[in-house]
Amino acid sequence: MKAEIREERYDDRQISFIDRLNAVLAREYDIDHIFAFDRDFSTLGLARVPAKIHFPE
């Protein structure tokens, strides 16, 4: 498995290394959905399960 983790910025905020690593692994294994409460995964192009989570701002 040859995966590349790049330092990128999305929406003027930095995505953590762990979130980027999980996104790379999800793409390597053709995973489209991830169980997470972190909005960063949506930014990285993965569908979160559960999808509708309301966080206070």
C-alpha cells in the first residue's frame, strides 16, 4: 500500500494528521462512509454516519 498524506488546508482551517490518515486509508480500502462526529471528514469527502448531528456553535 502506497499512500500519500499531504499537508493541506480546507476552509481556512488545518485538518489534523489523524483525520487525514483516516481519509487516506478509507480511500485505499474504498470506504465511502465513516462513523465520526468530526466535521473534518465531510470536508475530506467522506460521508459521516450518523449524518445529521447538530453541534452548538
